[in-house]
Amino acid sequence: MAYIVLDSKKCKSCYLCIDACPKGLIKKSGETGITGNFTVEFDDKNGKCLGCKCCALSCPDLAITEVYK
């Protein structure tokens, strides 16, 4: 099962990773980040992550630190 690691301290809430995920596994979280906006969280309860790294490649702030396959 693939999964990602998000660094919420680096997330500036641009939400590009939400749009980039082909499975829709990244969503807004209930926590605010350094910009005062909601950060993102990885929500994959059913193991659907492909490990494609589209989310990490789309993140301008390198907030997605690791992708595991």
C-alpha cells in the first residue's frame, strides 16, 4: 500500500496537490497552517494510493516529503 507524508509546517494551502491526486485522496484538513488557511491531509482509508507522486511534484513548497510504495 502506497502512502505520502505531509509536512503541515511547510504547507501554504495552495491546494495544488488536491487537484493533482488522480484518486482524490488529499483534502483540506481542519488545522490551519502558517498562512492561516486550512492545510491538507492524506485520507486513504481503503489503500487506493498509487504512489504516482503527482501530488509531490505539484507542491511548490515541498510539503509532501515522502511517497512510499
